[in-house]
Amino acid sequence: MRYVDSMLDLIGNTPLVRLNSVTQGLQATVLAKVEYLNPGGSVKDRIAVRMIDAAEASGQLQPGGVIVEPTSGNTGVGLAMVAQQRGYRCIFVCPDKVSTDKINVLRAYGADVVVCPTAVDPAHPDSYYNVSDRLVRETPGAWKPDQYSNPHNPESHYVATGPEIWEQTEGRVTAFVAGVGTGGTISGTGRFLKEVSGGAVRVIGADPEGSVYSGGSGRPYLVEGVGEDFWPTAYDRTVADEIIAVSDRDSFLMTRRLAREEGLLVGGSCGMAVVAALRAAEGLGPDDVVVVLLPDSGRGYLSKIFNDEWMADHGFLEAAPGEAKVADVL
Ligand code: PMP
């Protein structure tokens, strides 16, 4: 019989898929590492299981313990899935701007979600920051993974994502491109690929225009999961050779092209990373192999990036929303 013991055994070992259409005119091979094929639907399953393993080993997380993290996104899903399998309770703290769909995903795995008002000062007792700190202090057996400072976030990519890419490309990878959020993916994967190749692999970060990694101050942008207004310790500034800033518009239009031209229904940070990868590949030759990591699925963005009205409202589409003419579809 062929089976795995649990969903946790399906984390990692994601495939590389060649991009064939959006790469037209380029000589280099561009390969996408498709992370939505992880069991929780994103790259963050990798860090969830490793951070929890390490906390169990160090005794920070004991049987019956409670995982408390301020997150509404992919990291929450990864933590909730691993916690469910290992018998821990999870409490996530989210600002009230987070969509109910995202909150319901966390609750579906059995997690508790505390929703905090966005419209209060960070110093207010009900603020997102204060509520999560208070829950950690006051919940017996509480442990906060803190993906922004936890060394096992980049480490999970150093021990797995990097080696996978090296093996899958038989050592032929010449450039690695990833979006930067906490910085865990680029720091861990990039460090491994640089070490194993003797510095031959070029590491390129993709960042939303306005975020600190590409020289901004944290100006708002709409791409989710990437960019910051501070420098997390999970990000190793010595790894990336270059950071390419990408606009929301370019990110979202590429995200839509990936679905329509490559059959890849992925999230907005994936479109952003692909734009950066294509720019990086422009001057490269036929022997170059560019690997671009795609963190999550497009399912979480159907009412935004894949919604013509939302795109038009933000000025990202020229055509009128949802108005395909008969002549366009025949
Ligand atoms: N894209 C998405 C959708 C994410 O959720 C994240 C994680 N914040 C990233 C990209 C960036 O990954 P990292 O935190 O490892 O830099």
C-alpha cells in the first residue's frame, strides 16, 4: 500500500514547473517552485512544522500547550494544521480588516481567532499588539512562534527548500528569485544555494514598491504577504545580491496571466516574484536556469485580483469591469 502517515508528511518536496508563455522572448529557462501544493496550501507549512518541532525539542512547547501568534494568513494555516495533528490549541489574533474567509479557514482547523479593532491606537489595550502580548502572558502553556524573529523560519528553507532546488535542477540553477516578507524564504534558501554553488547562484529579492527592502518607508501597497515597514531579524541582509521593486499593477496583471497562460492559479506575491524573475532573466543566456518561488494559491484572492471590478476600481484594468462583449468570447 502506498500512503503517508499524516498530512505533515506531505510538507515540502514541491515540484518545479517550467514557465512557457510569460517567458516568451527570453533565452533562460525559468522554473516555478509551486508551493501551493503543500498540504496547507502555502510555503508557510514548511516553517510551521519546523518552528513547532524546535519548540517541542527545547521545551518551550509542552503537551497541552497553546500556540499564540498574531497572524491571519498562510502562517496561521500552517500552524493550525500542525497544531491540530500534534494536539495543541491555537489562538490567532487578527485585525478586523481581515476577510471572514481567512478567519473561517483558521477556525475550520479548530483554531480560536480573536479579532481586534484596527481603528484604535497601538497603545490601546484592545490593539492587535496588546491583545496578542496579553494572551501570551496570561494563557498557561502559551508559546509565540514569532515568525519575524524565529531562526527556524529561515532555517527551514536552508535545510529543505534550498537543497530541493539544488537537487531538482541537478546543480544547474544560476539564479533564485523570491518575494520578501519576513525574509525567511530568501535568507534560508539563498544562503544554502550560495554556499553549495560556491557563490555562483545569484539571489534576487522581489519587493512591493514602497516597502523597506527596496528602499521605501513602508508606504501602503496591496500585494499581500510581502514587503515590510521594519527590518525583521529573520531577514539576512547579506544574502540577496539585488532587490527588484514591483508595482501592485504589474504584480496583479502577471498573477492573472499566470492563471490564463500557464494554468497556475496563484497569489499576488507570486505574480510579483515572476515579474522580478523575468526582469532578472532578460540579460541571461540559454544555459541559465532561474528558479522563482511561488508561495501560495490564487484561491484566497478570487474577490480581489481575479475580480474585474476590484481590479478596475483600483485602476489596474483598462477595460470596463466584467463586461466581456459577445465578440470577445466567441
Ligand atoms: N507571499 C506570501 C503570500 C506570504 O504569505 C509570504 C509570507 N509572509 C511571503 C510571500 C514571503 O515569504 P517570507 O516571509 O519567507 O519572506
